[in-house]
Amino acid sequence: MSMAIAAPLDEPYLDGVHNVIKLCLTRPDYKFSLNSLPMPGATTTVQELLFLTGGIGNKLLKGKHFGPNKPSITSLSRTDPAHAATVVRSRHSPNLFLTQEMLDSEVVVTRSLWVSMHSWAEDTAPDPINENRITTAILRPLFLVWLKIWTDASMDPATESLEWNTRSLNPSEGGGDVDVLVTRILKDTGSAVEVAAIEAKTPLSCGHNDILNFGKTGDLKDDALSRQQVYEGKKHSLDQVAHVWCTDGIPGHFFPVAYRDDTNRFVVFPDVSDVKNEWPETRDKFENHMKASSIAAAWAFMVVVTADEGLKQRWAKVCQKQVDQAMQWSTTAGEQLASPNRLIATLTGCWAAVSALIYQAVFSLLVTLIPLERFESLKLPNGDRIMVESTTNLRRFPFNLTLPLPDAFHKSNTAQTFVLSWPKVVVKVYDDVEHYAHEIAFYERWSSALGSAIPTLHAKGRRTDDSKPFLIISNEGERITELTEEDRAIVQRSVLDVIHKEGWHHHDLAARNVLRKPSGGLCLVDFGMASKCERQGCDGVWE
């Protein structure tokens, strides 16, 4: 079955954004429906597939709103404060759009491609949505569909041995922290190669201005976001030049980021989407969905032809200009990531490491001499400002203190936890007010009696933008994965026997809530469920 296709554009365009805008004008009243999908075996064009994928995204998100919760930037975890990886900021992004030659190309819809598009089109995005739901409903299926198009549409039987997959990695499940991990699977050997990673950020998670300025400022938050992707790229053995992306909520901004393992450098390219509005205005504008789909398509094509020589040769016969663009992108990234003069690189690396150590030493000395509660407010590296409540009449310093990047980040159903080593503190921002009330009540009652058997409470207060409460407590050590009978006996004597005498119970006794101090001692944490309890049989049973 052939599709009715609008007349091709009659001139080449150097700018892919203008290309898409003019393409939208050829069909100003376009509306997607399931009947628009070509059946397996039908011939269609790339231009029509672009309308279909843009239309599906528009259908799924139109009228949806952001959820009320503000997620924190998890990219602040697993970063290197000494800036071991070198950040390169490019002034210009290489071309990344579908050429007119490619838009006019005909492809045959395979059964596998039809199933992927049909399943995606039948999905329903919930309302309200958040970053995770955008990833699940839009990003993963969008990139998977275009990867399948470029593989299946080569019409080469040999490509039946090649498949693609897109999935997310969740740190709570023991994995890394990647919104979309693109995997190339070889059926004949069963081997899998993870070739690209995509990181999505919504305006709720880091602010619209922070998204626009990504890759421009060179501040710690910028570097942390890029370095998170580099970390996961290395961890999952991405190709030599890893195609790593940062994008905000679809449709929105796209920042190509590439990494090279042998030089330990990554390049951040400028935004390639030219989306001018903020959410939710961008959500309902069809041309923005077309831009997003076009950029995703061009990027997926680049990944496919740089990952497989056979597909590169097949597409070169159909659309040499698109292949040339993909090779140009990879070459430009490679040139940006090439190692500079060895002496300069060594001196730069040494200076970065020394500067970081000096910063850490000065900051640690500052917070050692001045208690955190003496500051009126603190600022987390993700931009969150938290107002500190004073518990004394001592004079306070009327300025922000920006905390360093955390060594780890944990998110649960009740709180977002930033773990820092300089200074050794833990910042907990509570999504569950009841858990905060239990925890602060426990610290205020038992801090003096239990001493070092529980963390020290340094400060409390509320986050300025949403009034969520927070606590800053001491970072006492590493979580224990398995408790011995001796460990339980120590916690029993030092904490549980003491609080049980007054009818208090922890209510969440598990190995994950016990820390091993550097000295070897133990520390019980997480009192969000602790309270006085008269329930018969509640005597502190361990999980």
C-alpha cells in the first residue's frame, strides 16, 4: 500500500530546522491517526515517517501537564571533584538533520517496524507527566523506531541479524543512571554492544534557563551532567566515541555530547533544535514535535551507519549526503576529542586536581569552624536553595553557602538524599512530610542520649521553591550490606535497648539502615518511621 505524499521541497536547505518548518507548511492541517500507519509490506517515504513519528509524539503529550513533584538532578552523583575528565565546549554543532535526499527516499515497512510504531501509537501518556514518564512514553520509543527504520529499511536480508534495543537503567535496581541506553544486539552471536546513552532533563528538574545554558557556563552542574553520562558510558563500554545526549522534555532542546575513552575528554555541542518556547507551550506545537523527531532520526542514522559498515555501504547507494553528514559528525567529534599537546594536557590536569583539593580543604575548614546552622541559607549544586532554621540566638551569616558536589545521590519514595564527603554530611530533602516529622522528633529527643550511635543533626529547614523540609546530618560511613549477629547485638545495646525503655521503636530495622564507620563502629540511621509505640509484640524485629 502506497501512502499519499506531499510534493517534495524544491530546494536544498543548509539548516535542518528551517527544512522541517517548511515541510510542516506543506501539510498545515496534519493530524495523526492509527489509520495513517502504513501496513507491513507497504512502501512509504522517510518524509511520511517523519510526519507519523512527530504526530504520535504530539498526540501523546498534547494537553498534558507536569506533575507537582520536583525531581532532583541525579547527575550530581558519581562525579569526580578533581575534574579528571576534560570538558571541551564547542561553539558550533555539526549538521544533524535529515537531508532532502533522505526525506524523498522510499522505504518498505517491515512487520517489526509496524509493530513498534503501532504499539507506541496506541500508548497513552498519563496526566500529569514527569521526567520519567516522558522518557518512557516518548524518548525510548522515538529513538527505537528510528533505529529500526534505518536498519530495516536498508532492504538487505543480512540486516536481519542486527537488532536494536532501548532501555533505562535505574540506580535503585542496582544499575546505573541512564534514561535511554541504546544497545546493538547481534542475533547470530547473542552478543550485545551498548553504543549510546541519552540523558533527559525537564525544566522541573533543573530549570529552563539551566537547560538553555547547558554547555555554555562551565560550572560544576554543567560538568556534572556531562560527566554522569561519561561515567555511565565507560561503565557500559560504549564505542570509542560515545554518542551521548542531553535533552529536555520532548519536544525541546537537544545537546549532543560525545566522549572518547582513550583521551578521557568529552565535548558538549550547542543546542541543535532551535525551540524558542518553554513548556508547556512547546508541547502543543506540532512543528516542535517534527523538529524533535527529525533530530532523533538524524542522530539514530548516524549511530547506525557508524556502528555497522554494511549498513553504511547500503545507505550510501541510497542517500550519500546523509551518510556524509553522519561521517562529518563523527569526524568533528573525534577532532574535538583528540588529545592536545601532552605538556599542556598534563599541566591542565594537574592544575584542575590541585584547584579541587584546595577548594575542598578550604571548604572543609570553613564548615568545621562555622556550624552550618549559622548560615541563613544553603545552596545545593543543582540550584536548590534551602533556608536554615536557627536553633540558637547566635549571629548568623546573611549569605548563601554553596555545598560541593555530592559523592552519591539516592532517591526513595520519601526523600532525596545527597551524600557528601567534603564536608562529611548528608542532606535529606523530604517528599513525605510525615517521615520528616518522625525523623526530626527522634533526633530532638535522642541525640544527647545516644551520642555517636546515631548521626549528628547539623541543621534543618525548608527548600525555598516548594517548602519541602530538609535535614542535614553527619555522614558517618558506608551502608552495610549484610549484618552479623554480633553487629545486631551492638546496635541492640547502643540504641534499641535505650529507646525501648521509653517505648520508642525504629520500625524499619534492616542492614541498609546501619552504617559502618571508618573506625569500625556502627551507626543506626533512617528514623522516618520511628515513634513511640504501644503495639504488643513490637520489640524491634530485624528484616
